[in-house]
Amino acid sequence: MTGLPAPVGRPALTRRRALTTALAAGASVLGAGALSGCGSALAAGDSTVRLWDLFQGADGGLLDEMVRTARPDMPGTRIERTVLEWGTPYYTKLAMASAGGRGPDVAVAHLSRLAGYAPTGLVDPWDLDLLAEFGVHRGDFADAVWGRTQVDGATYAIPLDTHPFIVFFHPEPTKRAGLLKDDGTLDPDAFSSPRKFLAAGRELAKASGGQGISFGYVNDTAQGWRLFYGLYRQTGGAFELPPGGPATVDLDRMAEVIAFMAELVDGRTNPGRLDYDASVAAFTNRQTAMTLSGEWELGTFRAADEKVDAAPFPTVFGTPAIYADSHSFVLPHRDDPDPGHRRRTHRAVAALLKAGQTWATAGHIPAYTPVTRTRAYARLLPQAHYASAASRVVLDPAAWFVGAGSDFQNAMSQVLQQALLDGLSPDRAARAMVRRVDTFLSKPSPA
């Protein structure tokens, strides 16, 4: 690592590190006996709603708390959680169980993954009339997220949250740099062009006595893509992935974004060659005044500095767009689902959505907007300072091979690292990304 002195003090226990070192799989049963194996989905009594999810560590504890909070809204129902390993192992097992009709009653899935499940019949549509009976309506969700739940006019996912890529900052140096508004929130105009964004980094470096803006991407399978795609969508450029290809993109705009990213991490004012954990450590140790990361690191940053603040990612290229994903509930396919049990499942999910204030404490923006409109949420800081990001988020382009933990994100990040680390020119990097995209498009979905 160059561009920063070695981080001092105890290494930060990031959310990513906590998930990596946690047990790969486990079971948490709230009010019911533990079950095991894919076949367990059909074995429990009718009062149990079986849920598969990928939440370990602190998030897993919060989901348990949500279930307890939701109990009054789902009388007579027990939720059994089975926790599986994040990433490819989770989605592989979910696809196999759904294909055989032996999946759980409901599962958590990233909304960016839905294109690989809904069109192939691996998940069933939700009954919006039934959800409305339990107080959850289509109008309770932001359009930016809800649009991705739709496939051929049916709703195949119910969003639990939005987890955007945002900016965290230490208020004191940011104020000294003149980058805050009178109310103490970040001034988005100070970052509203590539020139202004880089100038803000220089001012932050002066104010902090260290360096300005950190971003961890070295050897990371997704961070480069997250920053690139959010910025690229701000240019207004298309990124369409028709089956069979070729991809429809704007190479000039892609190159423009890559050039900006390379300048941002050139090691002068802002740190250069940082991996994910080193970037987190640089910010928690106050070696940098600002960091670009997902809201999921809020707990890590707040543990180091309770005054840490955050804001939606600024609009740098003209069109409001913030990279994000969404944890959502899906219904694994059943050939002949029991209507009564499907009703119980709908009620349980509605109850969990209403308990979203608990989920918000981790930093996630509840997708069920009645939660974010409460006074209690307005007092939740810094979450309330970046909640508006939910209205302008952009998810990964819709294709079966795209989404959280995918080989696609890794392939895109590998090319971006060549541009940021090894000097690959922006135009050549853009063309290399498109070649990899077209290779993915040439392959049929394994489902």
C-alpha cells in the first residue's frame, strides 16, 4: 500500500471482515425447533414460516430483533431462520432448492439478482392484494427500487431495504474545508463536477492534516464496479444488456468516468493503492477526512467516532444517480403452494417490513417508506442525512449473470483495477469492459 502511512492503532473490524470470519452457515429459530437440509422446508408445521437469509453477525442479530418486534402483527406465526453463506454459495443453493420445489417459504435475495430467478420460474409472484390486507401497499415503496421488482407485469420481490454507496465524513475537518452547509450537512454543490470533487479532496487534505478522500478497491471484487457504475449512470449513458448481446453502452462516457476515478486515486491529495480494509482503517484512524463506501460500514465507523456523518453520493456528472442494491423477500417456487400458508407468509413479511426501524439502526434505508417518514427515523443520525438517496438509486443492469457477489462484478472490477493501478488507458479499459460484458451475454442462463 502506498499513499498513506501504515494505519495506527487496532485494525478496524469491518462489517466485511466480520462476515468473512463468521460461521459459513447456521440456523436461528425464533419460537420453533431447528430443522436442517433443503427438505426441511416441507417438514415443519403450518404455523412456521421458514426463512432463508444471508445475514450473519450484527445484521443477523437485528433480524432476530425484528422478528420479535413483529410478533404482535403476525399472531400464531413463528419464523424459522436458516442462515447461509453470503454470495455464490447462497444463490446456488437457493436456485437448486427452488428448482426442486423444496426451498423455504420465503428467502432474502438481492434485488440485483432477480433477473436470474424470476424469468426462469425459480421464484413465484407476490399477491399485492393480500399484502394490502396486512397494510403494505405498492405506494409504500420508492419507484427507483420498486421498478426492479417487476417482471412481465408481476411483482417478484418485496424490498426490505436500500443499501446505497454513499460518502462518510468527519464533520470537523469537513467544516474547516468549507464543505458543509449552514445546517451542518454536506454541501453537494461542492462536489458537483469532477473538477469540484477533486478540489474538495485537496481542501479536505489541508483541513485534516493528512489526505482527503479514501476509497478501497485493490483486489476487491465489487468496489471498483460500484463507484464506476454509479458515476457512469450520472453521465446519462446507457448500459443495456440484451440477451445474446452486444451490450449497448457509451464508450466515451465510460472512459470519462474511468479517467476521473484514476485521478481521484492517484496518490497525491487522496490515497492511491488502498484495499478495502486499509481504506476503512484510514478513515477510522482519521488519516483521511472522507471515505467512499457502502452504508453497511456505519457500525464500524460509528464505533470509532460517534460524531461521524454521512451523505448521499454527490451528483458529479449531471444526472442524479446513486449506486445501490436492495435486500428483498422472494417466494421460492412451489408447484402447488398451500393458499393458507402463502397467506401466513405474506402476513409475516408485512410484519417484518413494519419493524423496519430496527433494521435502520444498522444503516440500511428501510424500503417501506412509512418507517422513514416517522419522527423516530428523523432522529436517527446519520441515517436520516442520507435517506434521500433511496429516491435516486440505480441498481446493476438487469441480466441473469449480474448482481451482488457475481462473477460479472468481479470481472468489471478487475479491468478497473488495471486502469487505476497499472496505467491502462481509460479508453482501452472501457473497451476491455465491454468485451467482457459481451462474453457474458453470449452465454445462456444455466437456469
